Amino acid sequence: MKRAVVLVSGGLDSATTMAIANRDGFRGHALSFDYGQRHKVELEAAKRVARSLGAADHRIAQIDLRIFGGSALTGDMSVPKNRETKTKNIPVTYVPARNTIFLSYALAWCEALGAADIFIGANAIDYSGYPDCRPEFISAFEQLAGLATKAGVEGTAFRIHAPLISMSKADIIRKGAELGVDFSLTHSCYDPTADGLACGECDSCRLRLAGFREAGLTDPIRYARR
Amino acid sequence: MKRAVVLVSGGLDSATTMAIANRDGFRGHALSFDYGQRHKVELEAAKRVARSLGAADHRIAQIDLRIFGGSALTGDMSVPKNRETKTKNIPVTYVPARNTIFLSYALAWCEALGAADIFIGANAIDYSGYPDCRPEFISAFEQLAGLATKAGVEGTAFRIHAPLISMSKADIIRKGAELGVDFSLTHSCYDPTADGLACGECDSCRLRLAGFREAGLTDPIRYARR
């Protein structure tokens, strides 16, 4: 069985991505990040998701993006609520170079494993306007991977799989449901309450709730407000 | 004055790179990494170098590349001594995706600072065969930076400066000396003795010693053996 590194945040996109990697015959090595995010409860969700989807291994890299600042997700600003998400502006929840850092780590592990495939749940449709979720970013990273590594120089063709990249949130939810993802294990909220409930008002909650509505399915997680 | 992020390892290449950034009119923000390297003493050198070259700020990011393994520099294998360095093989001191990870962090800080310039002391001539020290890697990362970031999407043209990329070690030493770098503050050894002396036998020591010889200068640091 081919091995792959799968970025697992604990959200529903990465859970569906991991289920797709399984369907495609990969043995997933789950990778999550403790990066000083205010929604650290997502790491517990990441563990549940990796376990429920049969990850061969799960590592949580400690990285501290707070040393640079610049994002609402790492505590510099507050998380916007009930924002119009269909604008073209990149919101303050953007974390500078986050997916570049995440993919760099995934590449390091992938090379150390002797694997060639990395899965990421990036999505360019019902997303929050992040530049590092676009197909052109994914392609550029794939190019870089071949040049950056010993394995690449020696002939490994690294592939960055972003199977959700052009799916709507509703399609992602339908696909996950079809592949047996247990969405009750996932966590998407940027700003959960002290007892871990989803706020229901941040961009991430609103996109998730709208996606379930559109898919005609019920979101099994609990919200403080919805 | 324009700001730039400068990767400072504590070695003579990055010290010379920082001096070049200064010469070119940048105010350097030094960035170092505590990545589980066995030669952690280089971080003390990085602090001395950043201070002596007037860094506006110096941050040390804690990242643990040991969780992936795969390199002699992070403890999986022993550091080779008195090796023939002019071969085409990539040595076991290669750390998977290291410069990709380092540049990703530099990009995050650069964007948070509102800067556009990153300096790295990568060198493709008298080097150890690392793929992520080649000009094609640097160009690919520069491309990626524009696509990966909010600043890039909004028009910032990130530039990855690798001023040493095609210089010999002797040329780097001459250039550093000309720009007033105090090489006594630097540390290059991969496998220093318990009291911090350079071993004189690893690839890094041998390249350094040969460079000073060729430049007709004396290396001011102390070696256990030379």
C-alpha cells in the first residue's frame, strides 16, 4: 500500500480529504499542527478523526506562529462574526504563509517516509479568500517539492493532492457522508466557547452550516448559537 | 530604510549574507531556528552575529524536525568525518525540506512585517550537495511566495536574495572580511565537542578551513583538531 502524508486539522474538509486518500488506496500518515491557534480544541478533533479513519500514524508538530503575529487566529485581533463571506477581501483570520509552512513540514515527513504523496483539504470555492488555498499555489508547491528535496533530485515525483479544491462546501459534505466520515467528530469553529461549542457566527461556522443546509443534511455537532 | 528578514544560522555564510543585506541598505530582522540540531551551540553564535551586525530584531523559532527523523544533523545517524566532499552524492547531513521550512517561516515573518525581501546564505558551489541550496530552488520559492500570501496577491513582489549562491567559500570569506564580519563570532561545525570547539573533520569544518586557506586568511575560531 502506498503511503501518503495527510494534513488533518480536525475540520470536515480534512476529514473528507483523509477519507478520499483511503478510497484512493493510500495508507494515511496524519499530520496536525499546534501553532498557537485559539481554537486548539481542533487538535482533539484531529486525533478523533485520524483514529476513526484508520491513520497509520498521527503526529502533531509544535510550531509557534505567534512569534510573528499578524492574524486573528493566533490572537492578534478578534475573530469576525457574522461577516459577509462572499466578498473578495482576504479576512483577518488569514495566517501569514500558513499553508506554505504546513506543506513544508508535510514534505519533510513525506521524504523521511520515502513517500511521494501529500493530501491537503484546501478549497478554493466556499472558502474564506485565502491565497494559499488556490490551485496555482498548490501547483507551485508541487514544483518546489521536486527541486527542494534529495528524493526529488533522485527522481521522486512529489504530488500534492487537493481533491476538494474546486468542490462547494455542500459537495464536500456529500462526498464525506458517502465515504462514511463521522462529522460528529470534526470541529470547524475559529472561536469556540470555553466548553468547546462552535460559536455559529465565525466565517468557518457559517460556511459549514450553509454547506449542511445546501446538502440537505443535518450537522451533528453542537453550536452555542445558530 | 527597507526591512528584510535575514536567515542567520551562526555560520560564516549567513553572517556574510547579513553584512551584504546591510550594505544593500536593508534593516535586517534576523531569524534563527532551534530545530533539534546536535550543534545547538550555533544558536549562541547566531545571537552574537545578529547583535554585532546591528539586527533590528532577532527571533529564534522553535521547530522540532526530529519528529520526522531522516538526518544525521538531528541525531538519527552520526556525522561523517573526513569525507570526500567533492562527490555528487547528497550526504546524510541533509535535513529533509529544511530550507523550504526555513524560508516558509521567513515568508510568514516578512509578510507580518510588511516587508518584501528575504536573505538566505545558500551556496551552490563549495557546498555539501544539498538540493535546497541551488538557484532553481530559490527561484521556485520566490514564485511560490507571490502565490502563497495575501501580500503577494495584493501586489508585493517578494524577493529571495541568495547573494552567495555562486560564490566559492574563499570568495565568501573575502567578501565577509571586506564588509567587516567578525568571523571569530561564527560557528560552522556540525559536531562540536562538549566544550563547543569545532571538530575540524566534518564537511562543514573542512570546507571552512579550505576556504580560509584559499582566501589567504586565518580562521580565528578554535578547533579540536585541524
